[in-house]
Amino acid sequence: MSTGRSGARPVLAGCRIIVSEVRAAGASLATNHAAGVDELGRALGAAGADVMRVSASRSMAPAPAVMRRAVHRAGSGGADAVLFASSSVSWIEAAASTGALEAIRRRADADRFLLIAKDEEEVRRLQGVRLPARLVEPEAPTGLAGCVVAHYGSGRGSLLTDAGSLQVRSGGVVLDGRFLPLSRGAVGLIEALFLARGRVLSRGELGQELPGGERSGRAVEVAVARLRESLGGIDLIQTVVKRGYRLAVSEP
């Protein structure tokens, strides 16, 4: 699967997709479930995604460290979608207990994060905590992958800027069909500006997006300079004197 002007860029280039799976009870069920998730992972990988598999629980027991890391990624811009191959119970518990729920909602509402399930009960459970989950039919695991590919291939969730159509991903940005890889810190900055949709963000606000929550104005200035350099000099980040920075959106 590929798209872009050159025809060579994978549709999901720069995307990290979390697959939330449950270890099924019983040998045959476990084998069938694992095979389905393996198939899903292959389909996503073939489209260019980095896949992170997380084992979930059907109970509200405290989430393991790997689940907490996954929901942190979901809230902080380190992932682009979570696909529920089974129950979403422990995912919701982890998001609520770690304080990531509101950040995930904000990203999902802005089409920066997808939540997709193949069971109506799971969709209702996610929507019950105000997460805009999508239902995929038929139930074949590859249907989940197809939904992600369709979303990112269509350019949905992009923003028109003075430099062209911009789509932010956990591994970089797609600007007018061209994928530009960025560091994790740079993605955090440009995602914050993207979600602000042209509103000026102060150095203090942007400082919270830097690794470790560094808040000094000088650190933000250096990080923005590096981001601009990574973008190849494209005039996408504007300095607003004595106020901060904004994304050069065409219609703020």
C-alpha cells in the first residue's frame, strides 16, 4: 500500500499503531486470537506502520507498566491509533488512572488519534467515557487495518497551512504528500501547535511539550530552531514577538 506524489511513500509512514489484545483462555482460542493479531500486525506493517502490541485484561485490575506506557503515548502524541482486538476495559482503566484520558479525548476529537474496535459493546464502552471510538465491520482483523489506512490515506485530520496541507504523525509530518521524519521532541512541539490551530502558544506552554517538561524560554527557542531545521527551512512555524509561536495556518 502506498500513496503520495511519488507513489513510493507508504500510507502509514510515521504512524505508530497500538494493538490492544487479550490473551485468550484455552489453547485453540489463544492460537486463533494470536493468529488474528499477527495478521493484523502484518497488514499494518506492510502499510508502513510501527506496531506496538499490548496485552490487556478483561478486568479493572491495576494496569501493568506496558499498558501505562501505551496510554501515555496515546495522550502525549507518541501514537496515532489504538486498535482493540478484544476488550477495552483495562485500557480505559489505565487511561483514567494515569490522567491521560483528557489528552486522549482532545487528540481523538481533533482526528489526531483513532480508537477502533470490532465489537459494538467495546465501542459503547469507549463512547461511555467520551472517547469517539469507531466500529469496524466485518469482524476480520484486517478490517481494523483497513480503517486506519483509509483514514490516513484520505488525508483526514489534516490542516491547511501556508506551506501546504499538513498532517501530523507520531514519527513526523506529512506536508503536501511528502513525509518528513522528526524526533519525538519535535513532534511534541508541532503537535501542540497543530492542535492550537493557529492560536499563539507561549514559550511556557511549549516548554511543557519538551522531554522532561523543560520550561525555560531558551530551551524552547533552541527546540523550535531544531524543528525548523528538520523541516528543511519550510516556513511553517511563525514567531510572534513577545508572545510565542504559532503554526502558519491559512485560516486560523
